[in-house]
Amino acid sequence: MGAVNLEHSWCRRIYDSFKAQVKGILLALIGLINALRQRFEKRFSVLHISNMILSVGSMLYHSTLQRVQQQGDETPMVWEMLLYFYILYSPDWHYRSTMPTFLFFYGVGFAVVHALFRFGIGFKVHYVILCLLCIPRMYKYYIHTKDASAKRLAKLYLATLLLGSICGISDRVFCKQISHWYFNPQGHALWHVLMGFNSYFANTFLMFCRAQQREWDPKVVYFLGVLPYVKIQKPKSQ
């Protein structure tokens, strides 16, 4: 009986995680359509596509728990952070060709090393360091943005990050206790849902900031009055 309950619980977790990842893919698809429709720079299309690839890799890993699929989850995580690093720092980088070249070879090198060796906690530390390197630049963009709607995007990004982290950590630390509750909130699945929104809010905020840099007169508008996206007005010369 215990084995049956455990199997049912595991299948439920996979199913909930799968649904959560589908939501992340849909949000990334909406962002991609907006980036293509308004002819944003290709970096943002690649960013939204990388979100979708990451969600697919995560679904494969959660459904199999095999090492190859784990690499398909973790390697895109690092590649995505390198892309964020490029988008955040490249506008002020004096030697423009050096940054994409370095980040490309860094990403390829990581993929090769990650395929040959298991990192465990080392991967998590490495990923956290990449995330921390992006924070100062995100904060700089936030304080230099005067638009209240854009600042709200940044606050939503931070709120979903904190709330998602709480859900994910609670589910991991208190998994046994929570599994005996009458209603299991599925904290890990909630983490995936919130991270999907987190990525969407981050991407939308960065699109707004970049449009400001290019003087494209960006505005935050809402699809069906709910989902924010960036609408731009390019000068006729562009």
C-alpha cells in the first residue's frame, strides 16, 4: 500500500511539474511573438527561445531522472544566464566582439566539461555566482528607469523569485511532512510556475530598458488587461 501511495505521489509530482513547464513555454512563446512582431533585436528572440528549451529540458529530466536529461536541464540553465549577462552588460562594453566570443566559448566549454564530470553542489554554486553577477546591472537598470509600469515589472520579477524560492526550498526541506498533509500544495510545481513568470517579467523588463536605450518610446501595456508586454514606436528612420 505504501509503495502504491509513493508511486501515485511521484506520478502526481511529475504531472504537476509538466503542467507548470507548459505554462512557462506558453509565456516564453508570447514573449517571442511580441519580440518578432515588433522587430526587437535578435538577442531577445534567442532569450525567449532559450526559456522554452530550458522548460523542455526540465520536463524531460523530471520525467526520466536520467543523467543525460539532467544535462539537458542544467546546461541550458547556464547558457541562459550567459545570455542574460550579454544582454545586461553588452550596451556598455567597449570591445563589442570580445564579449559574445568569450561567452560562446565559455558556454561550449561548460557543456563539454559538464558532459564528462558530475558537479553536484559545484553546479549550484556556479549557477548562483552567474545569477549574482547579473544583479548589480539589473539594479542599475531599475534605478535609472523612471517609468512606474517598468519598475512594477522589476518588482514582479523580484517577488516571483522570492516566492518561488520559498516554495521550492520548503518542498525540498519539508517534503516528508508535507506529503502527509490532506492537501499537498506541490511546492516544486509552484516553483516552476513562478519561475516561468519570473523569466517572463525579467525578459519584458529588459526589453523595455533596451527600447529606452534605442529611443524606441517603449510603453508597458497589458494583454487582456492582465499580462504585461512592451509596445514600442520606432523612429521612421529605423
